Amino acid sequence: MKKTLFILTLTSLILLGCNKDEFSYAMEDLYGKWDWTETYVDKQWVESNEAYTIAFNSNGTFVGDGNFLDGKGTYSAKGKTIILYVNSQEAAKFEIKSFDGKKGKAEVIVKPDNVRVRLERW
């Protein structure tokens, strides 16, 4: 009886500790080009007609091609959060929303204006 109670308690703790929103990915899956797909304007997401991209390199650097992230810098990644730095200053903060192998989606807040954009990797 004690053994059964222990197993039920342990199982409950494990299930309660799991968060459906949490996921993991290999750093190698982050590397490569991400496309800018939408911008948050007037309280709604608007499809981007521009060909903006950002590329993450395996050496911790990135190259951005677009209005808000045009140029080079470094990045740090921890869990769902990726922070971009330009000239040692935080330039943008990513939150990875989903990742399925090489395909992923992210929302980004670009400083200093706190512009919100969405990126996808195919």
C-alpha cells in the first residue's frame, strides 16, 4: 500500500511539474536563416511583404538584413529566449514559440522602439 501511494504521489508530481509550453531544441536547429513573416501594428499582426531575414551562425554571431535588424552582432540563447546584441547592447529579444526539427516560429521584440515581429524558419 505504501509503495502504491508513493508511486501515485511521484507520478502526480511529475505530471504537475510538466509544462506543455516547454520544449527543447538542439542549438544546431537554431542555426541558419529565419524569415520575417509578420509585424504587430495597431493591435494586430500584419503580413510582411518585405524579404527581411536573420541568420544565426554556430559561432554565436548573427547577420540581419532588414529595417530593424540590419547588420551584425552576437547572440545568447537559453531555453526559449534568444537575446541579440549589437555593439554589446541588447538589440532584440526572441521568444521561440515552437520548434519541430528544423521548422520553427519565433516572436521578437526589437529595441529601442519595442517593435514586435514574427519570424519563421522553414
